[in-house]
Amino acid sequence: MIIAEFAYQAVALLLAHYIGWARAHYTVADECERLGGFYVGSKTFRCVKVEDSKE
């Protein structure tokens, strides 16, 4: 029973990590598209969109 509980917790932790990672990327992309930048703490970053040359 203890091993099963540990396995469920490990899977939940990995799932939460993936969801957080994906959400952070979408949030940064959204902020870059809407505002042209994003901030982390006291630092502000400016985004520049790179166009795909294959189009």
C-alpha cells in the first residue's frame, strides 16, 4: 500500500511539473504577443518575433 501511494504521488508531481512548465511557456508567449515583453522580478525582457523563412 505504501508503494502504491508513493507511485501516485510521484505521478501527480510529474504531472503538476509538466502542467506548470507548459503554462509558463504559454503565458510568456501570450505576454510577448500582447505587450512585446514580459517581466521576472525587477527585470523586464523585450520580445522579438522571428518570422519563419519557409513561408
